[in-house]
Amino acid sequence: MRDLVAGLGYWGKGQRWVARHGRWWGFGLLPALVALVLYAVALTVFFFWADNIAAWATPFADGWGSPWQGLLRGLFVALLVAGGLLLSVLTFTAVTLVIGDPFYESLSEKVEESEGECPEGPDLSLWREVWIAVKDSVYVLLRAAGFGLLFFVLGFVPVIGQTVIPAIGFCVSGFFLTVELTSVALQRRGVPVRERMRLLRGRKALAVGFGTPLVLLFLVPFIAVVLMPGAVAGATLLVRDLVSAADDAPDDGAAPAPPYPAGPGQHAPVDGNPYTTK
């Protein structure tokens, strides 16, 4: 419970940070506005064809009488729309981060500088950074899509499919949204995507507490655009404290081996800690 509350607290800290730095809030709005236009068009087309998709996916119900055919396809459309909205929340963040990579990198650096020292990022070209961001986002979204498909199927289970499963789905979506948002600060530290996932799985409640309220708020039109800069700022603050906690964690006196090699674009670990970089 403490981590859940702490995760929500980082969301509030991020929004307060951009409120105090209005120029950076406006700077962070630009890529989110571009992504919003793209998603508005895509979702409009998707919702327009939802009934046709439901009819195509349930040909076995063509001969069913009223009201069973309507109930089945109505439920299918409802689940399709809900799944599409949840998927759009996750992919919106990923697409916005890719579009706005230089914007959010600068915003995240400014947050770190305001809190103290900002780690020196890997010496990569802009296109190389964008390519890494795209690959990492695909890696995360494929795993999120797997859960989404599972929850879609479980949504047909009576009672729990309309109550418990959606609640679990929002929490899982919140976790993956946190993975996406923290990628900016963690990539600067040379932490690869698989290690980011492992790091946040170790603090699931913290990740869920931060990401789930954003998932719910991002379902409201235009809210995602307004909150995106603060979400990046809050995720940066979360990463700073998460890495600091890893620094302070007790050990048995032996320096642990880093969980990944310091490859191209990554920094070498310092004092045995894979998250503290030169």
C-alpha cells in the first residue's frame, strides 16, 4: 500500500514541477498534440467500423434470433471499444515518446538538473536514439498486447469478465505505461529495456500506483495531451529515487555482477552498481 501511494505521489510531483516551469510544460505539449491528431483520426475510423468487425468476427451468430445475436455482438463491440481505448492509451504514450524524443529528453534532463546532478547520456546520434526508442517501445507493447488479448478473451466470462478483469486490466496497463514513461530517464543511464522491466517488476506496486491513474485519466479526451509533460517529469523523479534506492540497498559485502554488459551506447557500472554510471 505504501508503494501504491508513493507512485501516486510521483504523479503529483511531476504535475507540480511542470506547473512551476510553464515554458517546459508548453514545450512538452507539442509532440502530444501531433500524436493526438493522429489518434483522433485512427480511433474515429476504428469506432465507425466496430459493428462491421463484430459481425465479421462472429459469423456463427448470423442465424441467431433476437435478442441473442444483438447481445453477443453488442458485448463484442463493447469489449472491442474498451480494448481499443486501453491499447490507444499505451500506444499513445509510446508513439508520443518516439515523436517527441528530443523534446522529452530535454524536459527530463531539466528535471534532473533541478533536482541535482543529471547523468550524462550515451553519445548517440538523434536517429540512433529514435531507433532504440522504437525498438524498446515495440518490445514493451508486444508484451502489453499479449495481456490485452488475454483480458479480451476473459472478458466473455460472466460476472468477473465485466468487473474483476477490467480492474486488473487497468492495473496491468498502468504498469506498462510506467515502463514507457520511465524509459527516457533509464535509457539515459544506459539501462536496456529488459533490465528496466526487471527493475520495475521488483517494485510493481510503485509502478502500478504511478501508471494506473494516468491510464484512467488518459481515457478522457485531451487530458493525455495536457498531462503528458508532467507524466514525463514525474517518471523522471521516480527513476531518480528508484535508482537511489538501488544504491542504498544492503548487500553481503561482495560487489554484484552487472546484469547486462556495457555495450555500445551504454555506460560502465560504477562500484558494482549497474544503475550508477560514469
